[in-house]
Amino acid sequence: MVGARPESTIAILEMVERKWGGAEGYVKKMAGTTGEEISKVRRALIVSSGPTSRKRAPTVWQEWQETKRLVDEKAKQGKEPFEWEGTAG
């Protein structure tokens, strides 16, 4: 199993915030993800709650399928969907 020290995780999150303005800016810049794609992922991950909500929370499998679909789309376009700085060809 792979793990990360809390201070390492915090440092990465701070760097992403500083350089790209957060995770959304990172995936837009580094993976070429569009705002529409981000909205689809956000809708898949966020579920409204309350008496008027009838939507069930997506399962982990459904979330994985949507993420994989987006990654596959980027691969077809010849783009790496998740690149760390300095790893792009």
C-alpha cells in the first residue's frame, strides 16, 4: 500500500493552489480539461441533499466509469490526462 505523510500532502495542495489556483486550474492547464468536462465530473461527485432531492449518490463504480471515460477521451486526443509538472513530453 502506498501512503503519503500529511505534511507532503499539504505541501502538494499548497503548490497546486499557488501555481494553478487550485485543482480545477491544474486539470485545465495540465490535462487540457474543459470547463464542461469539469462540470460533468463535479455533477458525478456532488449530490444535493434534502427533502427535495431524489438523486441517489453515485457509487464508487459510477464515479470511476465517468473518470475513466474522461481519461480515455484525453488519450484519444493524444493528451496525457494527469501529468505532473516536468513530465510532459
